[in-house]
Amino acid sequence: MLAPSAYSANRSLVMTRSKKTGAPAPETTNILAHWHDAVPHDRLAHLVKDATRALVRALQMRLTEHEVSFGHWTFLRVLWESDGLTQRELSAQAGVMEPTTFAAVKAMETLGYVSRQQRPDSKKNVHVFLTREGRALKKKLVPLAEEVNDIGVAGLTKRDIQIARKVLLTIIENLAADESCSDSPTRRVPSTRELGRLIAEREEALGDA
């Protein structure tokens, strides 16, 4: 948690930026008020979520200047490092459901960022390859993400950032271990279709009650 003086400075910075742009920053102000005034000791999961939301918003504002959505950025950054993945592999690395990947890849193909191809030795899988335009976006978009990261960690020391990385990586490892050690067949992440079916069944049961 920020010290009162640091919080005041941070709030002033938010308001100063708002005056410079001529637009208020109500969402940012509300988030800061929640953490510093309303519920300063709320769960860490909520803090991570709010930090992620702030980073995503900052990057999306910049991506919009190049007419690229944050959803497409998620897949592009994976393909820049591992071009030619299958749609299933792309889903796994991007951390999204396969139907979402299918819809995004189809849209990105229409925009000319990627092409879908089957390899001669494997007709079963569809591989996603970057086009020249898709590869060229890397030089334009990566600096925007780096800029957001630099803004996000302004005022932090290298030691602060190392500790933050260690904390977040430990959280990821602990939760991954918890998931892999679970013996309950119901404690798992369902597909979007299955989740929709479960909710529909629940709604139907409540309606009949």
C-alpha cells in the first residue's frame, strides 16, 4: 500500500494528467479510492485484476491508434515468437478457449494479419502463419507495450520489480500446483459450451422450482 504522501502525489498525478488531456479519469480514481480509502486490505486477487485492467486499458488506447484490438494483440505477440502454431497450440499459449481463438484468427485473416494453412504431412491440423503485414506490426506495436510497462513501473526500483515478479510467479506456480493436485472431477475449468449448458440447466431447474 502507498504511504499517505505517496498516495496524495499519485492522486495529484492522475488529476494533473486529466487536466492536461481535458478528460477526467473516473475509473482510475475509483480504483485508487477503493484501495486507499474504502477497502485498503482487499484480497490480492482483486489488486492483480485491477492492475491488469489498468495495463490493458493503457495498451488498448495505444493499439487503437493502429486499429488493432487488444484481443488480436494477444495472439500476435504469441505468433511473433512461435509462428506456424496450430489453432489449439495458439489457444493454449494465449490462454483462451479454442472457440475464441477460431473467431479471432478468422477476423485476423480477413484483416490480412495471418493465413491459415494445412501442412502436406498433416491434413488434420490447421496452422496459423503471420503474413508480411502481420510480422510488420511487431515493430509498431511492441514499443507501445514497452512504453506502458515503463509507465506502470515508474517510481519503482529494480529491487521492487524483482520482488513483484517473484511474488506473481510464486502465485502462478502455487495455483498451478493446486489445480494439478486436485482429485475432484468437478474442480476444473469447463469449456465455454459446457459452462453455458450448466448455467442453462441451473436456470431451468430454478424456474421449475
